[in-house]
Amino acid sequence: MCSVPVAPNTGQVGRPGLHFLGHSTVRVELAGRTVLTDPLLTASVGPLRRVVPVPDPALWAGVDVVLLSHLHADHLHLRSLRMLPAGVRFVVPRGAGRWLRRRGFRRVEELAPGETLADGALRITAVHAEHSGHRWGPRFTGGPDACAVGHLLEGGGSTVYVSGDTALHDGMHLLGERGLDVAVLPVWGWGIDLGPGHLDPVQAAEAVARLRPRTAVPVHWGTLAPAGTTRLPTPLRARMRRLLVEPPLTFARAVAARGLPTDVVVARPGEPVPLQPWVTP
């Protein structure tokens, strides 16, 4: 767990640019840099099928930095990483760099919670995430292990927190003290239910209460489903179809019901996130 020091942030600032590509993949334009989070750019990953179109390659062209929150295959997807332009800088949890380099990726840097690196005017700080960091998840023992992280992006007078997969944790209060302009939060997953280390819509609203961002953007929904679950005539089909659309709306209602001042901005997979400019004190 780490605290993040408060830095002065004054004057009128322009909004960061965000585009939700699906699942946990978000293009962030901030401080003259283009960042891509947990790229998943293909029509499938293992037994999961994409239920929305794959992202337009123009949306992941020109990327400077790729942030990888943890080693699970729907977040560190090797086939998608190999689609990215040469020279991209990969930032991975500390302990995962050697594993990725052995698979042909050369420009790899590691961050543990509390550690920071700069890319031009952009500062990237890894922060705690309450989630399994094991490559194959908590039920298996093969593969590398590295602590899951979220990322705090600072530059151009704006601060964006991208949580990655996480459950609620006390460190969210500390991040809230930092002053966040945007929090990008997961509100579901890809199946009928959630395993440990995830936020459902109501828990994500509690995260908003702890983080106190100006704007919250729900992700990790509406993109993937186990093969056949949305088409085959089984009792699960109707529930799976609902879960592909309802979580961000339930999240927005939960935030509003608590009287929180945060604006919830819902963008569907493949859509830009319509953020408004703001003026800081």
C-alpha cells in the first residue's frame, strides 16, 4: 500500500482524452503522450469471445506507453501486444519484466506500488490493487507471479487513476486525498458472476465514495462472454445478455443514490469518453 503525495494543481486545464476500446482497454491522451491500458485488441481470448467489434487499428496507433496492470491473460494478452507498433514502452508490475522480455518484448520497465517513472511530461505511478497477480489466476500454480497494480497518471494539470482489476481496499482513501480528476473503474467482468478481486456496480460506487473523483468512467463490462453463452438457448442466455449492458447503468444509479458529487460518464466499448473541461481552484 502506498500514499501518493499531494502536488499543487492550479489554473484552467484541458480535459484528458479518453477512448474506451472495450474490457479494460482505454486510450488515454494526457500531457502530450498516448497511453493504452491492458490492450485486448482481438476477437477472442481463450474461451472468451468478443461481443462487440474489435477496435479500429487507428485507435491504438501512435501509442507511446502501454500499462499492464497484472498478468491475467485478458489483461496481458500477448497476441494483442504483438499487434502494437514497434518501439512502444511497456510498463509492467515489478517481477513481470523478465517473463515479458523472454517473449520478445524489449522495451519493458517495471513498477511496484509507490514507484514512479516519467515519459516526457507524463508521470506514471503504480498503486496498490487488491487482486491476484498470478499469470494463471489463483487456482493454478504454473507461471510467473507479480503483484497486481493500478496506475496514477499525472500531467498537463490533470490526474487520471486507472485501477485495473481490484477489490475495495483502504488505499483508495489515500488516493482520494490526492485529488483525482478521473477514475477509471471496473464494474463487472466477463461471466455470469464475479470471482474474488473484482468490483460489482455497488462496490464500484463505494470505490467512488473513497476516491472522490470529479468523473468516474466504468469499464470492464460489455465486451467479452464465454463462447456460446449469448446465443445458445440455455437458461443462462438472458442473464448473460443483461450483464453485457446493465452494470454501468446500475453503477451510475448507485453513485447518484449515495448523493456523491462525482459525474459518471458511460461510454460503450469502442466509443470516446465525453469528458468536459474543468477549472481548478
